[in-house]
Amino acid sequence: MKTLSAIDLLCAITRAWRDQRGQVAVIFALALIPIMCFVGSSVDYTRAVTSRSNLQQATDATILAVSKFAQDGSSVAQIRAQAVTYLQAVSTDPYAAISGDPTVSADKTKVCLNTTSHVDTAIMRIVRINQLAVSASACTVTNNATFEIAMVLDTTGSMANSDGKNSKISSMRTAADQFVDYMYTSTTLASRVKISVVPFAASVAVDTSYRSAAWVDVTGQASSHFNSPLFTGYSGLASNRFTIYGWLKSINSNWDWHGCFEDQLYPANVNDTPPTSATPDTLFIPMLAPDEPDPTYKTGKNNTTADDPYTYNNDYLDDNSATCTGAQPTGSTLADETAKQSRVCKYKNGTRTTSYPGSYGPQYGCTSAPLQRMTSSSTTLKAKIDGLQAAGNTNIHQGFMWGWRTLSPNLPFADGGAYGAPDLVKIIVLMTDGMNTWSDTNSTVDGSEYGPYGYYNTANSRLPATNRNVTTGSGARNAIDALTREACGNARTAGVIIYTIGFSVSTDPIDSQGLQLLRDCAGNTSRSFVANNSTSLITTFAHIGSNIGTLRISN
């Protein structure tokens, strides 16, 4: 038997096609109809699947938005009307519609919603199928958990700027008040929520009654308690900063401790590390901004500039007070400037500098109102929020850490439940309108403004290894960003849920680095928001509130 080659076989098939082309054409034409229907069905079905997916997303968003109305006592008709409005706003599908009435359980803990739509077919019309119906459903079931929530709120100077309608801090107060109202007027949440309010600027303050608390370094044990050029500790004069504050208060009644602390040493300052006297460096050191050298002697850090009375921002005492003995340094070398600044003797019965500006002094950098520990009293929370004022620079890391501490089961407050406890949810809602700031003053011996980390040249023990030896404002910002990012990650690992809100208005925007930090802090883009005006800020707080305490179940 002869074996056909590939070429011979191809030729034979071609001859057969020519001989029987009439019959093959008829068969092919008959077969083409179901083939086209099959292909068309596949195309139309794919469009229907996409439409259904989009409808489900819109339905999920709608049920989350309207479920709060059930908890607030709205009727089914009112809930349906809200659902219709919201679905139209979030869906691009012109055929999307609410199907029937929402269902609400007797105890108002479960709300369900059905939606429908359709896809107009393209190819399947050949067989008289003009539409493919799609539908979706979703329910929210109120979580039975208890909630511990820290509201960490930016009260820096830029919050006094306009958001296009009001001052930003006014809009923030309104949004935060409404958030509190929602939590405590919801019949299903009110008994299961405790909230703290943590205002922040360059630092965070607590009530001054904590000055003798066990977690405060009242005896000068911590290695950074006296840190040159801040000031050098002399056992014969002062054993701790509160002694110095006592002297200063006798000079000026406003020169007392205002409740702010320097930061713990790294890595305690990015973890929920309990402060204990057994490990003195975990204790909190009261912030005391030192009196910086008098203008008479200032000639610049590099001994090249002429005397400048504004080189040192925080000169509030005469360097040669009555209680100081021995010759006062009069030169302008780094050693001289350091010696002038670290003379503890000038604080006792010292003389106030005549050019002292009212905003400076030992409390410099401590501008925020004291934080409010967790409470179930909406009246207390709203009184704190309504009294917030704008002043100072931005330090998101400090705000975040003190917010976390208010939720912690550990000192300094120990108000929170145990990590991992059943049905306990810990949440931080962090709002800021700016970026981390720690300004340099390169013409001074300190190199920077004083703050929670001290000065640039005393800060290394409080900074990550990769962000030490800071000399510029940009380097300082990167260091605080690194601390913030690490602290947020550690809190999330501990089980804390983080929401971030960047209040970035067109006339005073947050830059891309700042917005990325907020996204990184939240750890989930769905929990990181940007509000561009007062309306969107209020809406964002409301959206976060409506998500807390609910669990979406899609059917």
C-alpha cells in the first residue's frame, strides 16, 4: 500500500473540495449559524459577568452606606430612598436599580439589599435573546465586638488656614463631633464603644497631674534626662527637670511644665513598650526647652557670621544670672556656646531676657491641648474636640504613638483591653493636614529647633540607625517618617486597625511624600483617604464611622 506524503494528502483534499464544493458549502452554511450563536453567546455572557461584578461592588457600597439608617431608626421606605440615591451616585450602570424593599431584622443588626440590572445583547439577538438579566445582593450584620478608638487629630498652626469655606480646624471639629455623635447615637454601638482624643502638633501633652506618675522620670534616672548641650546635671543644683521647672515658675508663672515629654529611646518609641523604673530609659522625660545662648555672644556655628540676635530662637534667660559663680564664657566657639547653654545655675533665681518673645520659653514646642483618655462620655469627648486650637509644627509620629498608648493595656494609661481578646477591636483614626517637620537652625550649636527628640545633635539614640546624624530639615523629616512608618507597622502587627485621613486642600496641599506616608501607615489603601475640602472631610469621617461595627456579607 502506497504511503501518501503530506503534499500528496494536501493535493487529494483539494481535489475533493473542488469536486464536492457545492455540498460542502451548504453544510458549512448550516453549521455556521450555531457556531456564530455560540461565539456571540460567549461575548454577551462575558459582558454580563462584568456587569454583574460592577453591580455587586455598587451594591456592597450602597448597603454599607445605608445600613446606619436602620440603626438610627429610619423606616424601610426611608432606607430604600437613601439606597436609590446612593446606588445612582456610585454606579455607572444606567439600568442598575433597587429590587424590592431592603429587609431589616427585628433587632436592626442585619440589613439586606437586592439590586438588578441587565445587559443588552449584541449577537444573541439573532436568536431573539435581547437582554441578559443580572442581579446582586448584600447584607450588613452588626459586629458584636466592643471597640476602642483613638482619634488622633492634627492641631498644628496650618490648621488655622482656610479650606475654601472655613478654617481647617473648624471643619475638623465639625467632622470629629459628628463622628462621636454617630458612635453614641447608634443603638447598636453606643454601649460597646470607648474613644480617646489625642491632639498633636510638634508634641503631645497629657494632663499635668501626671507629673508624679510612676512612668515619668522624676529622679533623672534616664540617660537622656540631662544631655549636653541641653543642660548638664549638677547634683548640687538639680537632680531632675521638675526641680528646674520649680525655679522657672518663680521667675514667670507661665514657665511651668505643660504636660509634654521627650521621646523614649529607639526602638521603645515605635513599640508599645511599658515604661518601668527597672529600665530607666523607657521612662518618659518631661520636655524642658533649654534657654539658648544670649544674642550678645552669637556669632554663628562656624564662627564666620556677624552677631545676629535671631540666631537662637529660644533665648529667655540671662546666661549670667545671680546664682551663677565663676567666669561666664564670652567667646563664640562651639565649646563656649555649649557652656552658655548648659549652665544650670542660670535657671535658679535667673533673670528674664528683655527681648523674650511670649511664645518661647521652657514649654517651647508644647502647644497642643492635653489628650483625653478613653471614655464613653460623648459630652466629654465633644468638649475636648470643640476646644482644640491651631498652633505649632507637625509631628505625626508623636500623635500616632500617644494615640496607640491610649488604646494599650500597658502603662502609661493601661486603659485598653488585652491584645487579641475575643470580640475586641482597636482602631486609630489619624487625621493630618501636613507633613512631618523638624526645622534646622544650622547657624547654632544645636543645629535645630528643640523638640521631642531633643536637638539634631542629641537625637541619635531616638532615631533608627539608618536615619541618624541628621543635619538638615529634609533629613529630619525622613527620620520622623521612618519612625512613623515603623510605629504604624508595629501597631498593625499588634492587631490595631488604622485609618488615615490627609486633609489636603488646593491652597495648602500635602505633598506626595506625605500622602504616601499616610497610605503606608494605614497599610491598606481602602483605609487611607484624602479630603480636599470641608464637605469631603466630614463625609470621610462619616464613612469611617459607618464601617466601624459592621461586617459585609455578599450573597
